[in-house]
Amino acid sequence: KALGVPGGYAIGSIELNKFRIEQGFQWITIGVDLAMLTQKAKETLTAFGR
């Protein structure tokens, strides 16, 4: 917040998400978001032969 940039964190745990929100994080993923991001990253790496 001090830099004018929203802080973010990708976590699968509800408890840890609550803790990060209390710390002031503004961009928080939930388990489904994290799973979708992970799957898309794997697909992209495969498409580029990695």
C-alpha cells in the first residue's frame, strides 16, 4: 500500500488467506484460482516444449 501498488499472494489455504488479508494484501487467490493458474501454466509450458 505504501508504494501505491496492490499486494498479492496466491495461497490455497483459507486460514492463510484470512491472515494475509489482515496484513493488508488486496489480491488474494483461492484454491480454485490457484489450481486454474497452475493448470494453464502447465499447458503453456507444454505448448512451448518445456
